[in-house]
Amino acid sequence: MLAVTILGNNSALQAYDRHPSSQVITLHDQLFLVDCGEGTQTQLARYRIKRSRINNIFISHLHGDHYFGLMGLITSMGLLGRENPLNLYAPSSLKTIIDLQLEVSGTSLPFPLHFHSLQEGVVLHTENYEVNSFKAFHRIECWAFIFRELKSPRRLDGEKLKLYDIPASFYEDLRRGESYAFPDGRIINNELVTEPTSKGKAYAYVTDTLYDDSIAASVKGVDLLYHEATYLKDLEEKAVKRYHCTTTQAATIAKIAGVHRLLVGHFSSKYEKLDEFENETRQVFPNSDLALEGVSYRV
């Protein structure tokens, strides 16, 4: 399973009950937090997402609306007795900031915090999935991410499951390709009760960037693309000055890249209503939607 839940879809300031950037990616049985703007903890609680299930955090860049909620989240994890390691993938300067804040506050975390400086290419790889990063085009160092399934879960054959009397508690193991062993030693090979599915899905997260065709090449063919659209198309000149994109620019990237679906977000606080963002984006790329807070989008 691959899905994204939007916690924050605004840029810079909290406005109109919209919050700074933050998303939770569900990939197989793992939760990944992508960016952690102010208020992310509140949003996690609001949408009943367990902090304890987040083992990997990705920070795109060091503008405050993308990481000012991070220290609060990390220290709260410690206060709640977390012991499992936490992996943080971010620009290298963030480690200095975190170490300083822990030092001056006299805080000692009860869990290992592993810091990984972002670089081009694969930054996390397992048997079932991987995460790639590539540079965006912002005023400061900024990274985009692609979350990709490497092995899509197998499809269960309900009739054969009943025929071989395999308990439901083992179904998730079957989806991962494991065979079932009865207590008496009999083995039911996975292929007897499951079928292969289509190739793994991919989700790309691109925030805070100028329009650049090379982004389309980096996200080519992904199933779901989140791309910033800070401004409507009439403010393209302002977008360029602030190293951001407009609705039509985000949609053009999606069109060139041949993605299946586009989500736009990172809306400027100057806009109270977002209807026109959807209208403008769909004029260029019809299969577009707004990234709305509290909504989970299945890939």
C-alpha cells in the first residue's frame, strides 16, 4: 500500500485553518513524515496518527514553515518514552541546529537519533521500497523525494485461502510473499494462494522550487505527484522572484512528466479560497486535485 495524508498544505504562515507543510506517507507497513512545519504535532493528534509509528522523517529544506515543528515532535517522542531509533533525512546544517537545541535545553533523548545528510540518489533502500532524493530550485538548498514500492504486495485468492484453511492472521505475511506452515509441518506455498500484482507504485514530493523542466525528467511516470503551486498564474513574476511556482507551471510539469495524477499545495496565505487553484491546474492537466488537509490520497 502507498498513500499520502496531508497534515499541512499552506506556505509560510498559518491562515484560514491551513497549516505549514507536512505530510505522512504510508508505504507498506511504515509511516514516513515529510516536512514538519509548526503545528505538525497537533495535526498528527487531530487525525489520529501515532507518533510512535513514525521511524523516518524527511525534511526538504531549512525554511521555518518546513521544519519549525520538528524539535517539539522529537522531544515529545522522548517524553512519551520512545526507545526505537528515529532516522532523520535532511540538509546537513539541521544536525547543528538540533544538537545546539538539545545542548542548551539540557535534553537527553531516550532513543537513538540517526541523522542522514541528503544527497542525490537513493537515500533509503529496503527489500520492499526505496526513497530517492533530488535537488529542487529554491533560494537555499532544497530537496525533493520519490517514494517507490519495489515489491508490490501479492493479491490473495479468497477461495484458495478457504480451501487450504489458512488463518486470517497470516494474510499480511502472504501478501509479502511468505508461505504458510501448518503445525504438523505441511507447507502451503505462497503461489498456491496468491497472485502477483502490477509493478510497484511511486509518489513524488516536490516543494519550494522554481519552474524547471528537469523536474519533469526526475518524476517521469510516477503515479502521484505532489508539486507546489504557491500562486495563481497571474502572479508568475512574483513566483519567480520568490523561487516558487504557479498553478499552470505545476500542471505543466505533470503533463511533461506523464504522471498519472497531480496534487497541488503550498498555497500562499494571501488566498482565502482555493477553488481557482483547482480550476487553473485542471485546464492544463485535468487529473489534478488540491492537497487538502486531513485527506488521505491512495496511490
